[in-house]
Amino acid sequence: MKKLTLPALIAITFAGSALAGPTCTEADRSTWMSQDALKQQLVDQGYQIKKFKVTDKNCYEIYGYDQADRRVEIYFNPVNGEAVKTEIDD
């Protein structure tokens, strides 16, 4: 078996962390807005939600479509519903 060099191990480590989503909050879950409230807010704004989940780093994350029918992946702070990171496929 081939051994990895230190530079290769560092590159692999940083590549994995670059793909990870953001950390949205450290606030206690009792202070988070409900998932249903955020979903309704987004639907009212014209989003189509295909998947909604809670990430390991305390974000609400959606996969779906925005008002212009573009595919989106958005991470939200669950305390105030603000978008923390948005990825749009044109």
C-alpha cells in the first residue's frame, strides 16, 4: 500500500473542509424558529422546497427552486431565518 505524504494529507484535509456547509448558530434550539414557520415564509416568497433538513452545523438547509425557477441550495440561520450561504444553479 502506498503511503501518503504530509502535503497530500494536508490537501485532503482542507479539501474536505471546503465542501462542508457553514455553521449558522450556537444558540440553543429552544430559540430557533420552527421549521414550519421558515418553510411557510419561503413558500410565501415564491420558493419551491424539494428538501428541507437540519445540518450538523446548526443550519436549516433547503434544496429547491427560487422565484426565477433556478435550482438553489440555501443555508439559513434557524434563529432569525436569514440566509447564511446561497448556491444558485443558472
